[in-house]
Amino acid sequence: MHILFAGGGTAGHINPALAIAGTIRKKHTDAHISYIGTPDKLEAKLVPEKGYNFRTIEVAGFQRKLSLENIMKNISAVSKAVTSSVNARKLLKELQPDIVIGTGGYVSGPVLREAAKLGIKNAIHEQNAFPGVTTKMLCKNTDVVMLAMPEAQKHMSLNKEPVITGNPVRVELLNVTKQQARKKLGFDNRPVILSFGGSLGAERINQAVEGLIEWHTPTHKFYHIHATGKSGYDRMMQGLKEKQVKISEEIDIREYITDMDMCMAAADLVICRAGAITLSELCACGKPSILIPSPYVAENHQFHNAMTLKSVGAAEIIEEKDLTDKKLIEVVESLISDEDKLSSMSKAAGKNAIIDANERIYKVIMDLYNKK
């Protein structure tokens, strides 16, 4: 069995593919896994690290805002659109996969289009509540459309019913209890706040969290774990020093969180962006959250993601344009002091969880394989 994945540009498109590939490899040790991505994006690092056959094509998206620079970029994108289709077709003929799975990003477009033309069974997996441009373009001609969130369907023109699979969730997040995590981290029964803005950090979130830490540190009422991202650590520590905030043992400020399973399990409230995979993990762990959607993503899809949890009572939303120290403190204070509210949010998040996404996606793939 040979399964080919196509997707990339961001971890949100790559990690689901790697999670699915891992499930296939676990169940079929002799399965051949290939991946087509771009040579200069994150997939070029992450996929080879997993030992999968990695091939590349050049592809680029079109810029919507008119400027001389963007016009030049669009001219280049037109050229790459032609060559990417030709190169995708060549790779498909060379690799001869049984199934092609697209997980989003511009690179999945030419690969899935050419796979359909060649009669290769194919499927797409959309992680977000608001589907990307590539998914919307491909959905009519693919064999199966898999959606992480049912809300995405209303933004698509489909010829057949989609399969609701959820997003793959890291297994380790499901194997730690709150009690185990708190013991490992050395915490007592005081509330735990977990906050982060992504691997590179988010300056506006760091600024607001700095004010939040200044507010609650003197009280010693909470534990707080915060990841600043690579560029934010020194700036935050210097900012707190200038404000004469004494960092106590209850405050844990890091560049990265490498033990997310422990930190997530211990948390009573999570403050973060609204990436699709992050929200799936919040639901799987049953965590109340304050979501600050990134306004810098395509189609404002993080806001749509966040609304799926807000609408069921699992999260509060602060848009970045409204984010201030005062606003974040106000929302945190109202939630962390209300155990009943946190409990109801936790239950709502848990009810929205799909923890068997890997198995659902695997079933789709095997059904396609048996029909080829």
C-alpha cells in the first residue's frame, strides 16, 4: 500500500498529515508513505525528520492586495501554477501511489488535481471551520472530503456528503490526568493558567500576558505557565524587571513548552490563538479557554474556529484589536474566580471533542484503497 500526502506551508497543514501517516505506519508496517511539499517551507524540515520519502514542487499563492511588489509576485505565481501541475503529474506517474491525501496549503492543489485526472483515488482533509481557498477549489472533484468541523460545510459547494473526522490529536495529551500533571510540576491545588502564542510567539499576546502576570503575581493565588516564543522571552523578562515584578516560584516563563501534555493537563484555563489543531486539543482535554484569534491568517479562519467553541460555551474570545492588559485581566478574573463557569466550559469543550479522528481518517483511506 502506497499513500501519498500533499500539504504544507504551516504546521496546521503538515502535522495532521504526519499524524495520519503515523497511524497508517503503525497499522501497516510495510506501507510506503510519500509526501509532496514545497522546498522552502516547514514541511521540508518536518517530513524528512520522520523518515518519509519527501519530494517537492514549486508553487505560490496569489496576492490579493494590488501593489507593484504583489503584481510581480502574481506573475511568478502564474508561472509556478503551470509548472507545478506539470511537475506534480510527473511525480505522480513516477511514484504511482494508491491513494493521495491533501491536507491543505497551495501545494495540495496541483497534486490532487492531477491525481484526479490520472484516476488515482484521492481525498482532502480540511482542519478549519472556514475552509481554505485550495480546499474550496478541489472539493467538487475529489473522491472524499473530510472535515474537522461540520461548520466548514456551509462554506463549500459539495457534490456529496462530507465525512466529519475531527482533527488528529497527539495521543500523549490524552494519557495524563490533572492530578498526575500537577504532581509532576510540583503544583498544589491553586488554579493554573496556561498561555502561549505559538512557536514564534505573538507580541500582542506577550504584552497582554505581561500585564496579567504583573497583576496576579503579588497575590500568589495562581500558577501561571507562559511560552513567549523565540523572539519574546528576553523582552518579557526585561519588561517585568522594569516593572519591578518579582517572579515567584508560581510563575513559569519559557520560550517553548516541550511538555505540553503535562502543562495542558494541569491547566484550569488556557489563553492562546485559535489554530484548528490547538482547538481540537483543548476539546480533547476538556479545557476552558480565552481565545485570541490571529488576524494575520487567510480568510480570518482563526476567528471562525474560535466561534465554534464560543457558540457552545467552551471559550471566550478577545479579538486582537481589542486586546489590552486591562481586558485580559478582566476576562481572566471573571472566569478564574467562578468554578461553576469553568466547570461548565470544561464540559462544553469535552462534548465538542473528537478523540478518534485518526481512526476515522484511517477508515476513509482504507475504504478508498479497497475501491481502487
